[in-house]
Amino acid sequence: MIDLHTHSKASDGDYAPSDLVSLAREHGVSVLALTDHDTLDGIAQAREAARQNHITFVPGIELSTNWGTTCIHVVGLHIDTENDALKNACIGAAQLRRERAEKINARFQSLGIENLLSEVYVLFPDVINVSRAHFARALLHRGVVKNEQEAFDRYLGTRAPAYVPTGWPELRDAVSLIYRAGGIAVLAHPLRYRFDSPLAYDALFQSFVNAGGKALEVSSGSQVPQCSTQCAAWAKKYGLFASTGSDFHRIFSPSPVPAHQPPLPDGVRCVTELLNLPSS
Ligand code: AMP
Ligand code: MN
Ligand code: MN
Ligand code: MN
């Protein structure tokens, strides 16, 4: 089985990279990409664990990007992790995350929720790249919300009061960065952007293709399974290869286990063709 979208503790996942690899192996994964948010920190450990577990490893990343006012996630597969421009982009993103964490903390302060960032650091003492997911867990721990979804709906989601817009790289620059680092750019979980109009999707896919994007995440553990059919139609329309990934972070969220995403629909070309990897 193939899983080209997973997270470790290097970003907002629960497992150390080597433990993620072991878990993936237990669930029958034979080709695995680690795609942490805006960081390459977990790659070396995952690569070594994959070697020991006889899994084909694809070094990856999930870049946060801006397209107009929308934050779009672009997965880079098969990137050169020694590429200087990519390493610098990760340093820049880490700085943005540090600044944003302080601003999110201040928003919560003004909402009467004190010192939430301190709570994040108590709960996640090793955290380097603070994510909204960490704030959601801190809210859950304090009993302010009943689950992470409520934390996003009431506080952290795009239209919620603790949402802080962030100066991520432009979509086209991120796609070009991945290309220059020898990688393949994949537009992640398209149906999570929740555009009202098909025209907005069309404009997004055109921008992505014009920037050099090569694949669309057709099957994702973070979209409901029915979405794969729509995504497959888009992949064909825009001449994009199809990627497949669980978006696994921890048991049950959003995918219960690695490689739990639905199978790719017939009639699409799997991105593994571009990577010269087996397709199942
Ligand atoms: P960030 O990159 O810090 O903006 O945080 C985004 C992360 O929060 C995503 O990668 C998901 O792991 C998580 N996330 C985003 N939206 C939701 C949601 N509605 N429910 C649960 N987790 C979410
Ligand atoms: Mn995440
Ligand atoms: Mn994502
Ligand atoms: Mn992800």
C-alpha cells in the first residue's frame, strides 16, 4: 500500500518519525512519504527507519502557502532535503510560526483564555513548529472544548476569532521551490478549501498548473471518501497525476491509521509513475 502524506512529531503528528514508519509498516505500507508541515526535521530519522523496515521512503514536505486570502497546502514529493532554498524556506516558516504563536496567544488572552501558549509548551515540551493543532489540543486539555473540531470551529478556523492570517510564501513560489529542489508538487486535499464557486477551484487549479504543479491529491484521509470521484475528474481535466495519502497525524485524526485513505478511482494516473515507483 502507498501513503504519500503523513505527519510526525516534527510538525503536528503524535509519533516520532521512526515510530510512524513502524506503524505504517504494521498497516501494510510499502511506499511511504513523510510530509511534515514546513519542515524537513523528521526526514533523516524516517529515512533510516524505512531502510530498516524495508519500506520505500519518499522524502517529502507539506508547504503552507498563500493563494489570495486562502491558505493552500502543497505537498512536495521526492525533494532534495539538502537543497539550500528549501532549507531556507523552512527556517523562514519556523520564524513565521513563532511569531504567529505569540499572536494567537494574544488573541486567546483577549478572549479571556490565559497563557494558552505556555500550556502548549507544557503538553508538547519538544515542539519546534507550533501549529494550530497544538493550540486545539491545549484547549481540549483545559476542557474549553469537547474535541479538536470544536476548537477549530469556535476559535482557530479561518473565520474564527483566534485565527491569525500568516505571510506564508505565495503558492506559485512554493511550487517553484519544490520543482527547483527536484521534487513533484501535489495540491493537497482540494476539497478542504471549501470554495463556494466552481470558478474558484478552476482558478486555483490553473494557478497551480501554470506554476508547474504536477499532481492533485485525489484520495486523502482528510477528505470524505466520496470526494475522490470529484478530485479524479479534476485531475483528468487539468492533466494532473493523482496522489494518495492518509494525512495521518495520530490514531483517528483525521485518518485512523496510515494508508487508510480510499483507493484511487480508475482512469487516473498515479503520481508514482513520475517517481518511478510501484503503483500498489
Ligand atoms: P497550521 O499549519 O498551524 O495552520 O495548522 C493546521 C493544522 O491543523 C492542519 O494541518 C491540521 O492538522 C489541523 N486542522 C486544521 N483544520 C482542522 C479542523 N477543522 N479540525 C481538526 N484539525 C484541523
Ligand atoms: Mn497538520
Ligand atoms: Mn494539509
Ligand atoms: Mn497534512
